[in-house]
Amino acid sequence: MCAHVSITPNHQTGRTTPLDTRYQICKLFNLGYELDLTKCSKEELSDISEQIKRYKEQRECSMTGTFYHGNSPDNNHTSWMTVSKDKTKCHAVIFQKLYNPLSSHAVFPIYGLCKEWDYRDLNTNKIYGGDELTQIGIPIPLIKQDFVVFDLNLIKV
């Protein structure tokens, strides 16, 4: 499955979303950029270059691992994750559509991990039990922003 980072504002919806949000969602698939690079700022070009570098480091998990679409406690969030075949790596994305003070704080289970192992989130350096992540889930922080992505980069400890 392919996913492309497109232009903003989007030509179909008119929505403006941050470049990082668009990348975070697309990185779990066969990543592409569907935009005119000559219209990007130097900062955006630098960000895109870094995104491609990170994608190449993680793409084996996305291309050969198992893909999961997580359950959401509401219609304002969705989650996706890929887990490596040996269950030692997981890349998960939780997407918050719009900030809503009544529903923007939730817990999301992570699927496909080994319950007996511990996992480190390389983004935060926090360690979680596999049973904790699969049975209870991970809470997302309360961020007062629309179209925000919470990214987990888990590796077996």
C-alpha cells in the first residue's frame, strides 16, 4: 500500500496540515511525496530530507512486518502500527483529528507485541512492558492542537 505526502493546503479538501503530520501518517506505508519540491521552503526541503532518512531506517518493518489498524475510543482519533516479524520493533502512529477538551486524552492499545518482553520508546526513552502496551495501552498527552500525531518507535529491550 502506498501513501503520499501531498501539498498543503490540500487540493481536494482545502485543509492545511503540518508537514510532519503528513509524513508520520504516510511513513507506515510505501512512502512517496506528491508535491512540487520547487515550491518548498529551504526548511521544508531540509525536513523532507530528514524524513526520508528516517523512513529508510524504519521501512523494513513497514514493508515486511504486520500492519494493524487500532481501535479508537472515539471518532476523533485513529491509530496504525507495524510490528516486525520477530516482534522486536514496532512503529505506531496515533492521529488526533481535532482538539476537543472532552475527548483529546485517551489510551490506545498497541497490537502484535510479545507480552513477556519490555519495549523502549526510542522517542522518549521510556520503557513499557509488552503486556502493559497490549492490554492497557499507552496514554496520549493532551495537546491543544488540530491534526497532531503521536509517534511511537518501540524496540525490544
